[in-house]
Amino acid sequence: MASSTTVKRKEGQKNFVTYSGSVIIYLLKKNRFRPPPLTFRGWHKSSPDELTGMNLQHYDIKSLAAKKSPSVYTVLLHEIDHPLPLTVLRNGQPVDSSTADIPFLLRPLTMEYAHYRYLLANHFTQILDNDTFCWPLLMQEGDTFTQVRIDKEPRHGTLHLDLQLEGLIIRRLLDDGSHISPRTARIRDWLADFAAKRFVRLASDNWQLWDTLILDGILQDDGSCLIPPQRFSGIELIAAAGQTPQLDDLTLAITGNAQSPEQRLLNDYKIDVILDATDSEQLFIHAVTQTANRLFPLDQHALALFCEASFAVVAAPLRTLKRRRVIYDAYFAARRESGITAHRRVLRNFLQGPDFRKRAVVREAKGMIEEALSRDQQENWLLQLDGANWVLQQRNHQKEVALLEILYQHFGVTALRDAQIPGELVVPRRSFFSSLPMLLPALQEIGVELSLAGQTTVPAAIEIKINATAAGIDWFELRPEIRYNGTLFSEDEWRRALADGLFEAGGELHLLDALSLQALSLLAAMAPTQRQRKGEDVLRIPRLHILDCLALRRLGASLELAADDAKILHDLEHFSDLPSRPLPQLQAQLREYQRHGYDWLAFHYEHKFGACLADDMGLGKTLQAISLLAALQQGVLSSRTPKKKALPHLVVMPPSLLFNWESEIARFAPELRTTIYRGLDRSTDFRNTDVVLTSYDLVRRDIEKLTKLPFHVIIFDEAQAVKNLRTGITAAARRLQGTFKLALTGTPVENHLGEFWSIIDLVLPGLLGDEKDFGGARSKDEEQRLTTIIARTKPFVLRRSKDMIADELPAKIEMELRLEMNEAQKLLYQQTVNELRGTVSSAYSQQNAGQARITALAALTRLRRLCLDPRLVGAEIEGAAPKITALCEQLQELMEEGHSVLVFSQFTTFLDLIEPALAAEGIPWLRLDGSTPVAQRKDLVHRFQGSKVPQVFLLSLKAGGRGLNLTRASYVIHLDPWWNPAVENQASDRAHRIGQTRTVTVLRLLMQHTVEEKMMMLKSRKEKLFKALLEEGRDAGDVPLTRADFEFLIEG
């Protein structure tokens, strides 16, 4: 172990214990040990005063530097790139850290360990800054040593850019006018210029750009850099909003004459699309700005959020695509708002949900977005040469962000991933060309060009002419001609143009505009390839598919048809132009819209089509259908069945509507003989029957008998009963044989478009192709294909809303009554939410999608039951359930005012709990649910409708929500809301329909801060799908409950 020596301490002096090879300092103050900032080998002979000086916070440089040395010391400055390019010489010979008696201030300069050099450079420059360097500073050239002049006056450095004939000359200058030579070495804030033999102190240098600019140039002997003008890409500058960047550290000149730059706004942006020569399935997209005949990428500083480097340094959860998508959506949404408060509100709305539960994730995501928003407050400029002039051009930040948002909207977050520069994307070729018809107009709207493989592309409209002639009863033959500027395309050419989205003509590149692309896509879907047609030029399509030609005509195609066929298609397109048919004798006066509905049904019957009457609930679909049956029975319409063998009509419906149809036929067309096909002794002998009434379930049971019987008109009432192709009821209904099939439904689509396909294919087989093709189109998101599907059905689906008869119906008022859970119920609800959240998450992680959805629905049902009454989930709590208490209070008040009330619940077990509460309050009631025998249902409805006193009618949503006429009620109460608005509306319209004379109030009882409130939020999505399909003729997307929906709901 090394020996130690204790040095006696003077008054107020610290104790030092020295070991061979190290120094340890004890601070007597508070007896705390403090290690020295540096440990130096070979200093054990130094005096205590010198050792104290090594504590860099305390030593006095001037007093130590005044000590005399018998030897001559000099410092040699090397012309090398090194943190400390110095060598200490004693009497002309280099010394190292082991040499004894080196002046204290010079000893650190002899350290050889690399990790000391940066600290020792500080030591050296501190000696210079404090004017205590008293040794000669030399430089060596060959065998000659020259003393370097130390210039201690602080100098400021600038860059001088001068465009000369030979190119752009860049020099580093000092404020005394001197040039910096290429032979330099930098030690902190000091610069050694070996050519000038001086050592200069720099106050500021502003030469940060030098190292970047010289990469494009050639260093000259005089220390300047020559850059060919074509290689000078400009200098990026940043300024505060509303300000111009300061050029104090740059001087600009043209052939030696100083010049101030002209200020301009950059506005010339374009999209360059480059085909990948190594991968035919990929292409590159570059968003650039063009100025002075040069292309520049988008602003990498202001738009750093769209560079992969921004995500490389964040926590792993934020790198996932789903969270990155939210970050981008939040950024774009926040930019559309003004003010910090609005920005914070937007970020709160976006940064929530299951993907942003952790505060650290939210905090980091918020920081990224706020940083990007703060850069919106800066202005970014480009300093460039435009010919023989300097220009300072301001980037159009708004346009650059808009351009990025368009690319993001069309290609998604996946395309932006891995981008090294904002606006540089790699996208699948198919995705690009399918997006092109919508992408190009969006770019043109903000003034951005699109260049493909170096050629500017422009929209091109083609001409389509189709000659269509009937070929037999069920077929049409088409002869299409496709031209551009009079030039006829072969089938191969137009199919290739469709595949690529563009074509060459006249030596130019043309991009199919949106209408042309849609039209060619529709034509391609209609027509098999020529090879499939075995070389024939004529396209042969089913009669129903001639309607696709109507869609082509709407897209600008010219369609030539025989006069009779043209008239049929015109009538299909223009319902209001249908000729009026003679009306049958009815015990009712048809309203104007009902008269049009009868004409529409007659038209489809006469022309051998099927039909779907999808009027709003309460508009009299039953009466319009009875009108058609009466017209055929009375001979007002010519029957399509043999006269010698009259066939009965068949009406299939839910069992609760059998008596309603029977009474409606007896009321409006009493001459029609009806038979209800039900009961144990039911018979298929319909010889003396005009109309057979039966239920869907009996059709399923007796399909083997019924499929052998031909019927005239088959009507499927409440046709949503056959929406599921996987059920036995739907399979049986599709086997029924009839001359004309008609679907009646107010809700042809409740959850997804597959239900719509099932109903349409029932009455118009083959119109939408087979189920596999339809489902495939949905799964592939082929928007054009879906547009075709919806367009095909428009002539065969008639939908009128209650707005048409608004003046004939009283007002409908919808209200919500929010209730608070009692404390015990609230505690139980939160415990259940915590339990079920994990259950649902595990289900989606460990089960397939179908099983997970069943698990999630079960969890959702449990929460809904708990909102109604804890007893429904097997729990007992003190006090009455708030919903039952509120219901009884509402009913007492309404009945005292003379109102009859319909009370709906999806849970018959809840109705069981309500009945004792009503009895205790002395409130009389009637009840109808799925267990009520069909024979009793008719009597219950008559009792309610004919009552002279206010009545309460308890109804299950499924059994009582369809087909019933309950206009005696002026109030409808929904006890448990559901996300499907079509089901709720259908139930409410039992009271709000033709025949109602009083205002109808719909009241929903909702538990606050529970799944019930969130269900009301989801209802709007279902309404979108319904309106888009039936009222606007477009596809709103498939919107069943998703995993995200379940997680949102189960959060409570």
C-alpha cells in the first residue's frame, strides 16, 4: 500500500493527505468528503498551495504563473485537427506528464489521456482569457520555429458569398477584414491561423454553415471555397412569424458588388411520382417546391413531425401506427383551430381512449404535437441564387401542411412511416392509381401539380358510346365504343388505361378523370374479357344489369336503346314520370304519395321485376301492398298468371302481425278472401283463398310443403326478418315460388350492407351478384364496386320519409330524462366495469373475432341490466331501483293528465319487475311480449286502442316494436336505449303514424355516466348508414359494433 504524508495545516487551511499517484481533498466544513474535479498522476511533490489550485473553483492563476523556472518553456502549436493540438517544450525538448518541475499551468497540457483533452482545452483557453499565458507560442514549418502572434481582441466571424464568373466563392472573414486561411485549428473560442501565424480570440464566428457548404464545393489555396452555381442548393433560414431573417452573419455579393436579396414567396409546389425500377408494385412520391430551376424538399424543420427521426427518439408505444395516426389527426385538427385554449381542447379530445390510458404516453404525444404547432409560428426562408441575383424566398408553410394532409388522407399513416424527409413516401402502385382520380383534383385545388415519371399529368375525359339491343326475354347485347379526341380505343387499350389510371395519346400522358375512371370501371365490371367471350365483340348481360347502363349514362356515356326499352329505363330512373294506373275499388282514400307507391308497384309487376317498398314506419306500406293485390283480383291490372289457374297470394310476416293483416284486408279490400295458415290443423288447400297469411317460423317448418306450391304475389312484411343468410328462416323464404316478390320494411339495413343484400336478393335474385362477390367487394374496400351495387338497387327500392306527410302528422318531441344511480348501485356498477374491462380485453386477445364479439356483447348486456335494476344481475341492494321509481312517477303524472303511454324494454325480465311496482301504485296496465299467444295479441291491441280511460301498455321491443297501430298513446317511454336507431324509431312509430291526432312525446330514461349515455353517442353512426343507403344513394360504410366501440361502451 502506498505511503502517506500529512502536511501540517496553517490557520484556516485544509488538510491534504497525498498518496503516490493521486490527490484526495478533505473539506473540513461539515466534515463532508468532496472528490477533486480531476486526478493527475505524478503530482505528489507539489506544495499544498499548488494542490489547492487544482480545485478549479478556487485556484488563483495569476499568482501561480508568476513563479520562476530555471528552464525555458515554450508551447508548440500543431497544424492538426485535434481537441488540443499542442506540445509543451522545455529547452526545445518535448515533455510529458511524468516530467518533474513543470510549471503548474503547463502541466495539464502534457496529459495524454483522451478523456482529459477536452477539459484541458478549457484549461488552456482559460489561461489565455485571463492573460496569464507567459510562454512563447510557436509553430513549426520544416526546421524553422516561428512565434505565433496572440490576438486577444475579440473578433466576429462572418461568411461572405460572392457569385463570380467561375462560380460561387465562399470565404470566412473576420470583422477586421482578414480572410481565414484553410490552415486552421480550433481550440474552443480561439482559432489558430497557420498561414497568418496568429492565434485569434473569437467573440462569435457564425461559420456553422461552412462545413455544410464546402461539401458541394472545392477548397481553394487562399482558404475560400468554389461552388459551381448549379450545385448550390441554397441556405435554409428561420425567423419569427411576421419577420424577415437577419443576415448579419452573411454578406452577399455579385462579382464583388454587395447586393441585398430580393424577397419572394415560394408558391410553386409539385408532386413527383417515380416508378421503382426494381419493384413494379411500388412507386416513390416526392413532394417538392421548385424555385430558380431547382427542386427542394418540404421544410424539414417545421414539418419534423412527419420525419421518422421524430419517432425514433420517443417511447415505443408512440411508434405504433395506431397512435401515430391519432397524433397526425390531432395535429391537423388543432391547426384548424386558433388559440392555445382551442388547441388544448382538441388534444384532450384526441388523446384519450384505450390507446392513451398511460399519462406518460399522453404527455409525450402532447409534447410532440405542441412542438409541431409551435413551429407553425415560425417562418422559414430559402436564400438562393436566381441567375445573377440573390433572392430570399419565404416557404408557403400553409400550402406545405395542406399538401402533407392530402397525402396522409389518401395513403394513410403507413405510407408516411419511414419517411426521412417530409413528403417522401413509398406507396403501392395499385393504391396510388386507385387514389389518383381523387388525389389529382385535391392537389389542383391547392395549386399543386402532379408529375409522373417526369411528365406533367392532366385530367382527360373519354367518350363512351354503347349500343344496347334486347336479345330474348332476359338478355341484352351491348356494343361499346371508347374514344378520346376521336381516336377509337381497342378493348385492350381501354382496359390497360383503366388498370393504370392513365394512357398515352398524341405523345402526351393523360390521366383519366374521376367520371371516366368510374365509367370504365363500371363497364369492366359488366363485361367479361374478350378472351372469356371467346373473341366475340358483343357483350351479353342479364336483363337486370341493363340498369348499369343507366349509371353509365349518368357518368356521361351515350346509350342507344330501342324505344320500348328506353321507355322502361326512363321510368325506372324517373319515378315521378310513371304513368298512373287505374285504381282498384278500396274502402279507403289513398294519399298522393300512396297513389304513387301503388303505380310504382304496378310498374314493377308489369315488367317482371321484384321490388322493396321501404317507406318510413307509419306511411301505410300495408295499404299500398293491399292495393296491388286488390287491383290484380279485380282485373284492374293484367295478371301475369294463366287465367285458367288463379294462384293465391302469400304474405309472410312476424306472428304478431297476422291479425293486423287480417283486419286491414277486411277493412280496405273485403272481397279478398283470406286464410291464416297456422295451428295444428293447418292445411295447404288454398283453392278458395285469395290471400294466405302466415309467419316466418311456419314457412321454415313447412317449407317442404310450401315450396311445391306456386304463388302469385309473395309479400315479405317486416322483411328484416330475413336479413341473416345463415338462418333457416331466410333459407326457407328464398325457396318460395312466386310470380312477383315484394319486400316491405322500414329498416332494410340495421347493422351492415350484408343485410341489405339478403333482402334485395330475395326479391330480385342475381341483381347484386352472388354473396361471395358482394362480401369480397366489401372486404377489399372497392368503392367503385359498391357505388355500382347501390346504383343497381335504386330503381327497385322506394323510400319515402315522414317529411313527405309532415303536414298530415302531429309533432313528435324527443326528450331524455337522466337519472342518478344510488350509492350502492353506483359502487356495484364500477366494480362490474373493472371486472368486465379485463374480460373483454382478454377475449379479443385470445379468441377469434366472432367469439370475442359474443363475450363483449354478454359484458355489455350485463352492464345494461345493471343500469335497469341490480336484481337483473342477481344482486340485492337497499332501496328501489331509480328507473322503476322514476317510471312510476312519470306514469302517475301522465295518466292524471289523460295520456296513454307505451313503455318499451328489451328485457322481459325487467317488465316482470315493473309489474309489482305498478300494482303497488294502483296503475293499471296491459302487457304484450314474445310469450303472448297470437290469439291474445289482437284482443290486447283492441282493448288499448278502444279504451275510454288512459292506459299503460308494457311492450317488449321485439314483439311490440313492429307492425302494430297504437295511436291511442301520446307518450312513448324507452327504458333501455340501444345503439340501433332504426329499432327504437320503429317502436316509437307505433304511436306516431297516420291516424295520430295528438303530439307524440318520446321519453328515454338514461342513467348518467354509464353505458346508456355512450350508447346514445353511437346511434348517429347507424343513422348515417341508413340515410346514405336509402335516402342519398351512397355507401356510408359497414358499421357494426367494433372492438373500439365495445371498449368505449364498457368504460362506462
